[in-house]
Amino acid sequence: MTWRGDLPAACWKASEALRIIPVEAESTSNGVFLATHTSIPLIQRDHVASATGGSPSTEHDLLRAVREQPADQPIIPILGKPGTGKSHLVRWLRINLETTDATRLIFVPKHRMSLRGILDLILELATGERADELRAKVATAVDAASDEREARLRLRAALAVLVETRGAHQDGGTTEDDELRAYLASPEGLPALLLDPVFRDRLLSDDGPIGRLVREKLSGKGTEDKEEAFGFSPQDLNLSVDDINHAGADAQTVAGALTSEADLRDLAAKMLNEQLGPAVSEVFGIGGDDLKQLLVELRLDLHRQGLELLLLIEDFSIFQGIQGGLIDAITLIPTENLELCPMRVVMAVTTGYFINHIPETVYSRTYKVYELETPQTGAAAFEPAEFAAHYLNAVRAGSALIDQHHNERAPAPKPCLQCPVREKCHQAFGHVDDMGLFPFNRRALDLAIRSSSQDKGFIARDVLTRVLRPVLQRDHSEIDEGRFPGAGFENDFRSGALHILDNIEDQVRLHTPGDPDMSERRIRMVRFWGAGNGPQNLDPTIHDAFGIPPLEAFGNAPEPAPPTTHQRKKHPPRNNEEQPPQSPTPPPAAPEANPRLVQAVDRWRASGDLTQGDHNDLRNIVHAAITGYLEFENGFGTESGWTGGRKEHAPSFNASSSIVLDDNKLDKALIPVDRTDDEDVRVLRALAWASAKGAWDAVPNGEVLQRLCMTKAQTWAARVTAYLDLQDRNDDPELARIAHALLTVSKAFGIADAFKPDGHSRVRALFAPRPEAAGVQLRPRLRKWQDAFNGSSQQPGREWLQDRLLRLASYSQGSGKPLAVDLPRLLHAVRDDAADAAWPAQAPDVLIQAVHGIATRAAELDQLLEEASSLLPDTGELGSSIAEVAKPLNSLIAHRAALGQLPPSINADGLATTARAVKSGDQKRVEAIREALQSWHTLPADERLRLMTSDWDSSAKRIETWLCMAGNAVEALEKKLTAGPVSEVQREHDDALWRLSAGLNALSDEITHVTGPGDNA
């Protein structure tokens, strides 16, 4: 049993949808055509050459105009956009025109009409020897070009020749246009491009202008072909090929110019289209002149017989290439010297082509211009439901019954009159003149038409092929089996209803627990067939027809409106008619708009569209919700250390990279938010509400949504925790590797605690400040080597490693700075046996490379050995301490100064000061370092680091300073004593001096060795 009792739920056969609703009007029988015909309003234009202005008109006005056409104005164009019904109207004229025996009718259909077919239609009416000659010429010429591939090649070559020989000049062009034309018409311009072998395939492709035009002339237009005249468009000349480097130089140049300059493409397309007519004539052997001759000969012949000619053209664009001859023939007016039969021409042509491409001679011979356009007001206002109702009725009746009624001259059948559920069906779904709208109602039909129109208004062809036929044929089984409306209906027409029921919370209220398919169908039903007032039950008949039970939560359906029947709108009051007074109705108060991000979520749910700004804001809201459940304070440092998003913090949880709302990137996301997942959308929308209002109690249904968001955020947080490996860990290999890398850096800085074996000292060394460098100028190589451990923009260093270590082993509150380190974990990490722990899988490459770089740099100590050795003086031959050697030297200098015999180069006070500056441990420290460096290659790595970075620079400098001054003083005294006459007293004193000097010889030699010859103190 169905909602129609023992009858099927669908009251038509799916196969009839294809018979009744073909792509083009001429495909159906006259009976079906008339049964589905609806008067589409016309505008009679005020001016022939204008697409604006005019007054409402009807098809009967057009029929009357054709009958009353004057002989000197034989042309009536029917204009309109593609798909608006121009061909339909021409066929309606053909059926309704009552011609006499004196009228000869030529009907030129738009599809499957080849060049030969057009000429044969004209020749059918021609008689006499001249007609036979023309028939032979047509047959020979067209047959000679019947091979499509050959015709394409010949048309390409003909265009190249004609552009080069005729394309350079045009009357009325500017100087700049003439220069561009001259370039494009030169052998290096368009001809080079047309004949280039590399561009050949693009120019001759099936969907290119040459291929389309040849196919039309040989086979006629197909139903899939566009309605505009075939020809070159600027886009056809925006050429690119994979192997452009193999193209000729001229072809490459002109193709590049066309690609980069839109104005040049426009001109090039125009020049090629100018030569299409002559090229078609050359390739096919029949051109516009031949068509003109045919029509003139026919009109002469018909005049001799006392007949007139009526030419009905469904699509003027099929005459592309020979249209000039047609225009010349139909604009010829009989004269005394040229006795032509009267001729009337009704031609369907797109508005743009008529206004922009038809010669002005046609305008002067045009009687009236009608355009298919749905007016906004007036007596002929258009009702889409009436249009659809005729087709729905015809599909129910079937083509056979309709043709039977037509042949019997009976009215078209109306199956609804015999339907057992007619009354309740028409009440629920609506009808027009007893022709039901089921499975649509007016609301669903309007939304579906809006979706198919793509903002182009009512396009009859689109309504038939994109709305009625898919539902009646494709969805037939779904309706019969209780599965309608399905996903196909939703996908086809969703764009027309994006604003309806776009709130996920409203959608959830329509759910049937445990039955997602029923839930989705109910949402579609309410969205398209409902009044647009949110979740509700509809008319019980609609629920019954679709097999979707109403929900108790919404009670009874709203009171249905009275049955709607189609009534034409009345004329608006004329200017001189008095209008009844009307009381102003105050506009209803606009409801408060939802917050911006809530609206953004609704749009995203419906269409997938999301601005970048809204995308970023929503990700940040989700990020904040999840971060609140991540236990960073449990020994894992600061929040910023895990969520900053810097590559060196990987793995990290960052809003811009970890949270994904893009349909195409969900699979690889850490936190995917899927707009097709009801829970994801509800949570995202609720978080947007809470963010905007600042409190859950201000969010509609906030208590429920808060619990939902908490549960979802905890689920997301668990995923992030696992990804970041934030579990409690005693043995953390990453922490151990970082800690030992930092210990190495601390050793390189000479931090003493780093060399100690106990864990507490080592932990202190990890964060101990780098000692101030006292001898920066003494050991520049060492300082440069140490500075490298601080890192650079290309290589992270000590500070970055410290941050990452704190991320793994510190305590903080919220996003603040670390308050304390996790000492037990760090003590475990700095043990010697943890130094070579295996890297965990999630450790980023930048971290591994940084640690490896530190180890490598620490091992490069040999380069510093020479610098260190050169700074260490050898004091082994002094025989005693520097203080003991300096004492007698200072006494001698003081005595010589008292006698006035001290050499001026000796600075007695300075020498004494430098001697006092040498500290008691300096000499011992320097001698120990020198001794250790002599066995450098046998020392352990840590000992090498300690020796190279320990603070002995100042000791060595103090000793070296005193040695230099003492050596210079001894040398000056020696020179003084050996110069000039010597008295007896002085000789005795000098003996004592020589004894002292003997003790200083070794010291002098050493000083010379240390300071080098020629050095001065």
C-alpha cells in the first residue's frame, strides 16, 4: 500500500519523462508540444536596434504581426538569451500560422541541419533548369568537402591566406588598430600561428572554433552545442602548449602577445571571424553568394507562379559563414526590374548577436522585434508553476494518450481528474487548473528553479532539463520506494536553498534517533517543501507521500492555505485611474542576527564556503577549547612551547596547521572538523556562540551545548596528548639527548659544574650563564668557536634547546613562564648512561640536526691547540718562583737609579708593578696547562674541553707581561755596564753585578724565546 492506496506512489512512468521533456522543442509530436505549451511573456521592443525599452506582448500579438507583415518590412526577429524558448516559439508559430495555398513555407530547424541540408530545403521549392544546375552544384561542392579532417585543414589554411591578404585594413579604424591589424595580418602574425605545427592540435581540436564550424556545416548543430554563432572567441586565442619551445619563433612571439594582451586577443578574434565567410565558401564550394542566388532564383520562380515565401528560422546562427548571402536575399525588395515574390522571415536569434553583429540593412527591413523576457509586472506576468504543471501533467498522461487526444481534436488529458487522492494531493502540493504539482509544491519548485538558473532568471531549457526531467526520471524509483527526497535532489538544488534550515541545531531537532537516512530526508523535505520557518511538521499528505512520519515534538502541521490555482495578475492601474487608498503597514521588527561566526558556520555547513578571516577565527576558538584540556602544567613546561607552531617546536599543536576545516585536507589533519559531521558542526557553532556571548547561559540551549562541547574538546585533547606524547614518562629519550647536548655546550663555555659527576651540579650547569670572557682579544678563535654554540637563524642553539627542555620538564600555570623544573626527571636525564638514548619517532629533524651539530663542533678542538700553546710562557728554567727572581732585579734597578745610572728605557715602577700583579698561583697554573697540552692527543674528550676552556688566559698574560719587561730591563743594564771608563769603586760594584747577571742569563734567553727578537715591553 502507498499513499495512493493500491496505486504506485509515483503517478507517472519514468520513461515518459524522456519522451515528453526532450532537449529541443522539435523533438516531440505536435500533440505533446501543444499539451506542454505555456505562453511565455514577450516584450515588443520600441526600437529595432535596442535591447531595452518596450511594452508587454504575447505570442498572439506575434502571430498577428506575422500575418500583417508589410512587403517592405519582411523581417521579424525573436530575441532572447540561450534556452529561453525562442525555438519553441518559432515552432508554435509554425503550428498556428494558417497559410493559404499561395504560401510556400521553409522551416529551418536549429539542430542536425548541415550546410547541404539548408540549401536542399530551399531547392525543394525551386523548379526549372536553373534549379537543377544549382542542385548539381550544391551536391558536387559539399560532397567534395565531406571529409571532416580534410575540411578542418583546408579551413585553417584558407583563414591563414585570407587574414594575410585581406585582414590588414578596415574602414573607420584608429591608427593604433591599423598598426595592430598590420602586425596580426603579416606573415609573422596570425598566419604564422595558424600554420605552426606545434599549435596545430590546439587550433584543430574538436571543441575549437574550426572543428565546431566544420562539424556544423557537415552535420548540423548538436543538442550539446552552444546556441551562439560559432566563431573565434578571444579565449580561443589564449593559447598554451606543452612543447612551445619547439614552435617557430614567430608563432611563439604572437602566441605570447595574445596570451598577455586581452585587447590584442579581441582584435585577433574579430579579424578571424571577418574571414570565416569567405573561408567557408572556399572550403565547401558554396558561400553566401550562392545562397543569395538560390533565394533570388526561388523568389523569381515563386513570383511567376503568383506565390509568396515564408521563412521560419529556429536559429539564425546556423547560417554562420554564409549569413551575408541570406541577409542580402531577405532584404531585397521587389522592383519593376526585379520581380520577386513577397517574402516574410521570422528568425530566432540571440539578443547579443542581433544587436552586435546583424548589419544595419536588416534593421531598416525589420517590421517588429520581439524578445522573450519575463516582465516584473503587467498583464502577462509569468507563472513558473503553470509552465511546470503542463509538463508534469503531460508526463502523467504519456505521449501516446496525448497524441490520441490531439488526433481526435480533443483537449489534452488531465490524469489528476481520475486520481483517488486528487483532493488531498492538490491541497498539499498545489495545482494549476487541475494539473497537480506533485512531487513538487510551489515552494520546492521555486527553490529548484532558483538553483538551476544560476542568477540568469527563468531559463525554460534549464527548468526542463535540470529540474523537471531529473526528478521525474532519475528520482522516480526513490519516490516509488519511499526513499525521496534523496541525496541527488539535495545536490542538484541545494544552492537555491542555502539560506533555509542552515542551522545545525534546527536540523538536529528533525532527526529520528538511530535512523540517519530518515533524518536526512526529513531535513530535505522541510527545507524544500516547508515554508522556511524552521523545523516543523508539514501537511500530513506530504509526510505520507514521502514516507516520512511527522515528529511529535512539533505537533500538528500549520493550517494549510486554501488551494492555489493559477490566476494571471491584473494590469497595473493606468496613469489616469484612481488607486484605492492604502494604509501603510509598519515593517515587522527584524530579528536579532546571529553572531558573525555563527552565521559563518551555517554558510560553511551549507556550501563549504568560508572566508580566510572566519576560518582563522574558528580555528583559534577550537584551539583554545582543546588547549584548556591539555595538562601542560603537569611537568611539560609552558603552553607556548607546545602551541607556537614554529618548526623547531615540532611536534606542536598549532591552530593554523593542526585544526583543519577544509574538505580536501581532512584526512591528514590532527583535528579535522568535518562539515558533513553533525557533531563537529554543532560543537563548532556552539563554540562560536559562546565566544561571541562570553558565557554559556547566553547561548541558545547553552546547557546542553556546553556539555557537548566539553565532551568533544576532551576527545580532541586526548588525540593531541597522544600526538605530542604528553604522557607521564620517567625515561624520556628526547629529554636525555637535549640535556646532554646542553651539558656539552656548558662544557664548551667552561662552566665548571658541567664537568662534575653529580647530577645536581650538571642540572645547574644546564642553565648556568656563560662566563664573561676576560681575554676576548687573547683567544679570538676560542671565542668564535664558543659563540657558535649560541646558534643562528639557520641553526638553533643553546637558548632554543633550553626552551625545548623546559617544555618537557617544567611546571607552569596556564601560558605563563615556567615556575619550576621537574628535578627528578632532569637528574635521570643527565646520567651518563642516557647520553646516547635513541631518538623518539616524533623528534623533529631540526632538533636532531641541532644536537648533532653541537657534538660535531665540540669535537673540533684541535683547531684551537696552536692558539692556546702560543699564549703559554715556559717558566721552567727560572729555577724558582717569579717573586724570588724579581726581588734582586728590582733592588739592582733601584740602586742604579739612586746613582743616576739607570738606563732611560727601564721603567722601574712599571716593572715592580707587573711583578706584584703576578699572583701566587699563576705560575703553577700555567706550568700545569703547558704540561697537559704536551699530551693533548692522549687526553679524554672532557679533559680536552676543560683544559681548552678553563680560565688560565689572565695568568698567562700576567706572567708574559712581567717576562717581557724584565727581559728588556736586563738587556738595557748589560749594555750600560759595558759602555765607558770604569773607576776602581765602580769595578768592584760591577763584579757583583756580573755575578747577578750570570743568574739572569738563562732568564734572558727564555724571555727572548717568549717575546721574540725585536719585541718591546
